[in-house]
Amino acid sequence: MPIAIKNDKADLSSEKQTEELALKFLNKLKPGNKVFLYGEMGVGKTTFARYLINGFQKKNKLILTEVTSPTFNILSEYSINNLTIKHYDLYRLKNEREVDSLGLFEEEPDTIILVEWPEIIKRDLKNLVKLYFSYEKDYQKRFVQIKGLDL
């Protein structure tokens, strides 16, 4: 698998490639990072989040939990020793005022924040990493472009 480097695309056409990238990614993330996951429905945002969260759990010798898209409850939290991962899905929100009520913009030094459907957020944030998931024309190939983090 080609290694994704800032502003380059990585092939995520298989789940194995998605898992490998997530495992490389978790070694670069630090508490305080915010990760925005952009892309169409079904392109692999939640799959990537699942491998990333489960990777942190494996690394810390914890029981793996089921990671699903928090579309209906908006937020799922995962405690991994002294680290908290907050996984948001903003798909159902209508405006940035609704986002403000979630506490998403508070600085939390022991937290990594993952946000699916972040397009509604218009602020500049510190420690932000953006992942742009996309399909090729035949929907069989998937790619991700990473901005804000070197792998």
C-alpha cells in the first residue's frame, strides 16, 4: 500500500488498506487533535474511525468495542486509559449554532475528536487534521487525501 503523505492520496479500496492506514494514523495523533472526516455516504469514514478507535484499544490492551456511526445520537465516547476519543456525526445538524451546543470547540487536552460531516463548521481550529474520502467514477475504488498530518 502506498504511504499517504500530507496532500497525497492513499488507496483505501479494501478494508485491509483502510485498517493499515488507520493504524499508521493512530501513531501520529496526539491528545488535542481534531480530525474532520469528509466524504459521501458509504465512502469509508466510519470504517476508518472504527479501525482507528479499535487500534487505540488494542494498543492499550483493552477489549475492543463496537464502533458505529453516531448518526442518531450525534456523539459516541470511548475511554482509553487516560485518553478520551469523541466520535461525532453532524449529518443531521442544520447550522453551526447546533454544533456550538455540543462543546466541540472546547480545548480538551486528553481528548481526540473525530467528526464526520464537518462541513457545517466554519471556524478555524487548532490541531486540525482533515481527511477527504472519495470514490473513483466506478465506486469500486476509494481514496483518502490527508491534510494537516504527515504519515
